[in-house]
Amino acid sequence: MKTTLVVRSSNRPIDQQANTCVLVLASAGAGLIDQSGCSEVSFARNQALSMALQVLKKSDRTFDMVLMVDDDIVFDLKTALAVVGSARASGVACSACYALANGNIAVELLPSGRFMTGLGFLAIPAPLLLRVAESAPVFLTNEKTEVVEFTRSTSEDCPDGTRRWMPEDFYLTRLLGGAQLLPVAVGHLKTRAVQPDRAAAEALLESARALKS
């Protein structure tokens, strides 16, 4: 795992079990990028991958693989090695299988035989990510930081004249040329109820009232 860069995004307290899994990768030598503080999923993905891009270009360490890991995914080292090893050998993105809350796996088959799929446990060869970045748009944040637009959530035209919704995970995996879906499983935690912070909500409403007055 010493040439693998793990990229994790989160906007909430991370479950101890999921965090332990990532720490196991770090103990095995993987690099780690933790992106936090943004509830807009597409922006968080773009910011995290842009942070990874800077490490790939400027770090003294050599990384040949980026492993995207969601903050609610649990796995073991053997599974991580299998997914990363497959991506390294094939030169294409590879994903483990994990179930959604309804029990389904979020995938859609592409004409190439690869899949659009989720980003919960996706290994991306570094040369592939760098190649995508070369032609991707770049935008500035409010802090004037450049972020590469690797993905977006959008609607798009279909061949039959209708339109469809393209979520950010499908958009990115399609841009990568599709992902191989490996017959290995990782766990998807669905145990936390997230509720608004009352003090933060009241402060926001007070700000709005102040603007009106």
C-alpha cells in the first residue's frame, strides 16, 4: 500500500469502525488525504481529488494509485489490496461491490463492458486521474483556491430525446472510461441519523432577519 494514496471525504463524525479500516491502510504505508467541511457532495469530491492531484504532482513520495474511500465503508486490508492490485494491473479504475440502503448495487453497464458505479471504494490509477485532469475545467473557490472539476451532478440529453439525471459518481466513473466491478464485497454502514443543529439554524435565521431590517 506504500504507493497508494487514500482519499476520504466527510462532513460528519466518522464511525469508529470505518475509521479503523482507513487507519489500517495508513499503517500498511498508504498516504491519506482527509477532505472535510463541505455538505455539497460534488464539490467535496472535486476538492478531495484536487488535493490528491497536488500530492501526485508535488509530493516527494511516489504514488501510482488513488483509492477513494467513503466515510461509511468498512473493509479489510486483503480487500483493499485486491482492488488496488486489479487497478494497477489493468490500468483502469476498479471498484468493490457494496449495497445501498435498498440492497441494490449502484451500477450501470456501459457499452464498453465496464460500469458507471459509486465512489465508495474506487481505485483509480494515478496516470488515469492525471490524464482526466488535463482536460477538466478548473474553477476558483471563495478562498481563490483552484479546484479541478472532475465531476458534477447534472441532467443530460439521452439518445431518445429525453433527459436523465447523472449523479456525480456515475459522471466521474464514466469520465474515467468506466470501472471494472470486482466480485469482492465491502460493508456500507447505514446507522446514523443526522439532525440539524438548532443553534446553527437559529443563528442563520437571525442573520436573515437582520438583512431584511
